[in-house]
Amino acid sequence: MIRVGMIALGGCIKAPPVAYGLTPDTGGHITYLMEEALALAERFDVSGVDIYTRRFRALDLGEEYDRAVEEVNAKVRIIRISSGDPRYLSKEALAKDLDRWTNAFVDHLSDGERPDIIHAHFADAAHAAAAARNRFGIPFIYTAHSLAADKAAAMAATDRSLDRRLGQETAAIAKADGVIGSSRDECERQLLQYDGARPERIHQVAPGTEPLSSKTIDLDGARRVVAPFLREPGKPFLLAIARPVEKKNLVPLVEAFGRNAQLRERANLVILAGLRDDIAAEDEECQRVHRQLLEAVDRHDLYGKVAYPKRHDRSQVDGLYALAAEQRGIFVNNALFEPYGLTIVEAAAHGVPVIVTDRGGPADIIEHYGHGIAIDPSDGDTLAAEALALLDDAHRWTRYSIRGRATAQTGDWSHYAARFMQIAGSIGAPRLPAQPQAELLAICDIDNTLTGCMAGARRFGRLLESKPQWRFGVATGRSLQQAEAALQRWNLPRPSVMITSVGSEIYWCLPSGGRIADTGFADKIAEGWDVDGVTQALLGLPGLSPQPDIEQRRFKRSYFFDGAETVGRVRARLSAAGVEARVIASHDRLLDVLPARAGKAAALFWVSDRLGLAPEQVVAAGDSGNDEDMLTACPNAILVANHEPAIAHLGNRPNVHAVKRPHANGVIEGLIHASRTIREASA
């Protein structure tokens, strides 16, 4: 059993119920913190959870924050450590107090019970966790929640506090034994912008959802909260819940609502923008946002149509979600950028369809939950039009509601806790264990090769269990995190090795659950790779457009293409520019440009060489154009029956076995045939 320590320094952290919005920093991360702690405490392999935070004295906020220890339940406690400064400190002021608090934290660990692993929430907490590791050897996992890199890129002026935060985040990402990101965008784009980021240490783990059965839902209280504001409270309403800060984009939401006369008549707007008593007592940004909200309501004469209550509690918030579902309303998050968005998940659990920003994690959420659409947050008129269309489309509203509620039931916090413990268990000296000589190495594409038939995927798993003398690996166009998610979703076996990003990255998988990046392969394919030359050579080429930033990797530039002739023009452009590269087209629209030495075939033979296997002992299975080089080069290749027409010609090659069955069933058929061939050749 292990004891888990968690560090979070910002906001007012206490046992539930939490006064969300009590200060600008008392937000959704505390939900994450508490639900994680409670879920971990439910596990038999966790002896206890300690949440370390600041101790301060602020009677207007509550006297509980000056208590040294608060018992949440029998296995969870909040430990408040004083830095010597008794004041409540905002996020900006915490930076000046961080070293003092870190020293006090380390001193506390010297004298008391120490955790076996620490989970640091935000970069300031990672600073303290790193100090504890230096002193006591306690490993730590880092969760950023909100990264500054995108904000910094968007700012023209230099911001010293932002520079300091970027420095802290860079150190946290580089030093952490593991990094948890909530969304694909965070794991594959945001985190990888930082120097020292290592993909093999980054894990995508979505926060869980609290089951509705465990919530106190106050419908009558929710009605009382909005009743003073609305003339026709029975209308469906757009619900927005966010801190009153500019990046949450609340004022443009009111403006969009106010400009659309049909939407004003069809619905109300309800905004929960934190808790407040007196706007004048808030910090400058919150004051500005609240005043602009009131001015927008006044400018469009929205009295009786917009509710913006000053106070609410957790049960009333859940009541508003439930009321939105009952009255067939919509949840809206049109933030300029949202790292994840727990409120969007909460809306799904209540069966409330959503319209969300396409910047950051929300797009990942709705792709998974299927309960709404993503829009450009700068286009308020489109937001209003989409909201009106959804309110008027009863069938679509119901479909989104059912999907969201059903999916939310499959992702509670116990799943998060299980993944956290897997990651914690994988931390240690990254050393690839010696493996006995294998009879064969099976390298399989994932999408539409191993996936597509759940029963076949299960049979594939059982086959590998019965063949301990075989090694299994995957070769996919997906990223590492995407590939792992797909394997888990289809209950496929954990591979020994993962060739990802179309053969431009290799990761060795450890029995503990960890991964090791193959830096030798990276060094090999880096020779002669000119990523800027690729970008410049293909700039403005007709029929070719870049895929989103999240799809770009160190050794991969990815595009969409129109027509087979475009592929030829890409090769011609690169050749004319003197850029050596491999061009891979697949699925009639996806095109990847890799280093000349990269690709699935090159990676496959690199892996087999490291395992001491002859090429004849390798079996490759695939279905699409990005598998073509691997299927062409491998002495024992499997072309599944559901292959793309573009590679049907490979079935005529003597090294390719064109099997009769599709998906994983076809892979099984091909592996049995190949293993017989390999045994006969070695006899």
C-alpha cells in the first residue's frame, strides 16, 4: 500500500462543500483535487491521501483555513502549512511566498509521516514537490491544469509574471517523473511546446465525473437563484459557469445573446460568474468583467432575460444543470482558450447539450461524449445561431442529451484513480528488462487492422496470451497517447513496443506500465532532416493544406491533400528544393512527410534488430497507405481483407498474405499462417 501526497497552493481548499468562486482562484481545480483524493482513498492499495496547502488567516473567507489539519474522511486529510505569512495570497502573490512555503513543507516532511508519491497540481506545487524529491527521494507527478505557453504567444508585450510562470512550468515538465494532461491538445501540443518535455513521460488521463446519485440537487434552490432576474423562468436557458475573468469570454456571450432577437425571444441566459458581495471589493480584472457584464445587459435592454446571481452553493449549481436539462436548455463555454473544462463534463452527466469553444480541450470532450458542437469563440453571431438551431431541433437536442448522459456513466473518478496508480507504479529507473528470445515479432497497425470488430480483438488477445514465445508491437499513424487510448478502448493487449506517428517515433513498453523513448532511432532519422525546408517547399501548394498543429511532430509534417496528382506535386516540390524526405499518403486525404530514414518499415527493422531477430521472423499487418512501405519490405506481411483499394496491388506480392477475413480476425489468420511458415523455415 502507498500513501499519496497532493500539493495545491492556490485558492480556498477545504472539505466539501467548497465555496467555489469565493476568490478568483477558488475554481474547478479544487473539484479535481477533492474527487481525485476521495477516489484514491477508496482503493485497497492506498493507505491514505494527504492534501498539502497553505495555512492562512482570513476571517472574511472562513476560519477553517487557519486549521493545521482537517479530516475529510478516515483516509483523507488536508494539511495546512504556514509559510510565516498569515495572509490569503492570490495566484500572483503566491510566487513571492513560494520558497518560504517550500522550505516549511520540506521541514514538515522531515518531522512527520511522508508520502510515497506526490501529485503536484500547478507549477508552483511542482517546485515544492521537486524540493521534496531532492531531499527525500519521493517521486512526483505533475498536472498543470492551465499552461501559459499559448497565452504568452498571444501577448505582444512582455509580462514578467508570465515569464516567471513559464519558467516554473518548464522546470516542472522537465523534472517531473510523470506528467498528466487532461486532453489530447494538452498532451500532444501544449506540453510539447516546452523545452525538456518528453512524450514518454506524458499521460493523457481525463478527469472523472461524479455520479448524479451522489449529488445533492436542489431544483427549488436553483429556481430561487434565477427567479429575481427572469420574467419567464420556464423558458429554456443558456447556462454559463465561469470565473469573471476576460479569457472566459462572458461579456461577448451576453453581446451575442443581445444581438440575436430570435434567441432572446426563445431563451433566457443564466451566468454564474463566481461569488460576490461587492464588485468594488474584487480585484481589478473581476471588477472590470462584472461591470462590463452589467453594461452589456443594459445596452441590449436584457432585463428579465439574463440572470447573473451574486451567490449560489454547490447543490444549487447542480440544480441549475438539472433545470437546464428539464427545460431543454444548453450549456455554453465560449472561453478564448480552455485547457479542459470540467463543467462541460458535468453538463454531459446531467444530460445538457453543449456549445463549446474549439480552443483547447473542449473539442476532445465533445468528441468523446458526443453531446454538442465546438465553435470559434470569437464568432458570437455563429454561437447565437447555433444555439437557436439546437433549441429548435428537438431530435438533435435529445440525441446529444442521451449520448452525454450515457457516456458520463462510464468515466467516474475510480477510472481516474486506477490510471493514476498505474502511472505511479510505472515510475522508477527506466530500464528495459532482458527478454527471452522470441519465435516471431508481430507488428500490427491499429485502426481498421486490429480494430473494427470487438469479438475479433478479444480473440486476438487470447491468441497472444497462448503464445508467450511471440512478441507484439504496433505501428500506427497515431501519436503515443492516441495509440494507448485506442488499445485500451478496444481491450487490446499491451504491446512490447510502439512505433508511432507513421514510423517517426519508437517507444519501448515496460512491464511496470512505463515507456522508454528510443533515442537511438531518433538520432538516426534526424540526420539530414530539414523540417523548415519541408514547410517552405510546400507552402502554398494547390490542393495541400496543413493539418492542425496538434498533428505535427518533431519528425512529421502532416497535411490534407486533394487528389492523387497532389501527392506527385509534393514529391516534385521537395525534390526541386533539395529536401530529402519520405512522402506517405493514406485514406485518400492524409499526407505525411517524414525524414528519409523514417517510416514504419525502417522502424520495424530497427526494432527487430534490437530484439536480435532476423527479418524473416518479423510479421507485419496493415490495411492502408501508411502501411505500404512496411508491408512491402516485411518478408511475412498480412493484408487484411478490409484493406484500402489503393493498396490492393500488394496482395499480388509473394511476401504478402492477403487474408480472407477483416480486422483482427484477419490478423489472427495471417499470424497462424506466418508462424507455420517461420517454423518450417527454421526446421
